[in-house]
Amino acid sequence: MKFTANHPGINVNVTPTHPLKEFALLAVGLLAIVAAVYLALGLAVDLIVPRLSMNLEKKLAGAFTGRLAQTDATTDSSRSLQALVDRLQDRCAPLPYSITIHIHQSDAVNAAALPGGHVVVFSGLLAEMTSENELAFVLAHELGHYAHRDHLRGLGRALVLMAASTLLFGADNSISSMIGQGMTLSELSFSRKQESQADAFALETLACHYGHVAGATAFFKKIHRAGDPGRFGHYFSSHPENQRRIDHLEKLAGRRGYPSKNLLPLPDDLIVLKNPS
């Protein structure tokens, strides 16, 4: 008998789909999964992050505070800024945070509110200050972000991942540390609405502490004149147009009847830091 080989009708080892079509389907599916995860994290930011407990936030702060140990500042200057923030909090801006000030040597004109009540102030910011009132407004602005928990929303998705890893693996796990070390201050951004709310909070704090709001707009007028977004970093990026911001503060002060009186000079130890010998 003569044997004639026939091709099977179905070969389970060979797909009938073209390889490029199969690759395209896999790629689209992967992108869809990534997009779904991204949207889910975005939703989690709005729902979960603002409701994080203080204890959990302090645990998450460990991923950031390790780098803060590298901050370079004179002891007297750090104490002077810390004392000013403590006075603002004690009298006029009570918060569920114990604020700790860190001065970082950098030309950047910037400051940032980090998780756990840690505020980083760059020496470049201090170099722009000409009065205690002006400095107090900037610090109170950062306190305003804590009051509204904007700092958690600013770090949003990273904090969601860190919170999940902390709950699953504990506070000192490699995932949280890796995410924290990969974050930069430039990623701590706020919306224009959040910035306006922080400005209003700072204006009220200034009026409560000094009895007037002199110096509230001084720093932002400098930003307006300089017009250098890179140099002024956080205080320029995503913020309302500066002239509109100044106008808003002046109108708000007028509506609330806040007077404007004499400015207080900077403490001597901050002048030394501003003009190092």
C-alpha cells in the first residue's frame, strides 16, 4: 500500500494569526493595562492620599528624610527659621504637624513642603529675602499647603505606591526607599487653585501674627520683575500669573481690612547666611 502524507487541517504549533498582528494586539493590550493602572492611581490620589493617617504619613516621610540629613546650613540660621515657624504655628497657624525646617545650600529660589512636616528651604530663597515679614509669608504659604494637605496630592502617585508597599512590607522596605530616592523636589507641584488657597492662608497668618500684612506681596513682585521660571522654581511653575496673584492678595487684604505697616528686619543670623563672608 502506498502511503501519502497529508497536512493536518489544524496545526496547534503554528498560529494562524500573522506575527505582526499578534504583536500589535499584545502591545495595545499592554498599553490598555498601563493606562488603566495610571487612571486607577489618579483616582486613588484624590480618594486615598488626602485621608492618609498622620502615623502612616510619618512612616512614608522616612523615604525623604534620609536625604535631608545632607542639608547644609549654619545651626543658628536653622534655629532662627525654626523659631519663626514655631511662632507662626503657635499663635496663628495650628496644624496637626510638628514642622521641621531644613536649609539646603543651593542657588535655587525655592522651598517645599514634604511629607511628615519637613519643610526644605533653599539658601537661594533666603538670599532674596529683605524682611522678616516677607520670609514669614513664604513660610506661611508652605504651612498653607499642609493645612490643605496639598503636599500629599503633589507627590500623589508615588505616595500611593509607597503607602501600599509600607502596608504590605513595613516602613523600611526597599520599594519605598527606591521610590523616595527617585523623587525630586521638582515633582512636588501644585495646581493654581491650591497655590491661591495657600496664599490666602499665608495672608491670614501674617495678619494674625503681626497685626498687618506688610511684605505679603514683596517676594512675588521680585518674581514678576525677574521673569525667570527656572530660577524661581516652585514659586513660579504652575502658579497663577504673578500680577494677577499680587492683585488678588491686595484685594483680599482690602476686603478683610488688613492694614500694611512697617516691615521688620531679617534676624542677624539669616543676614549672615544671605551674605556669607
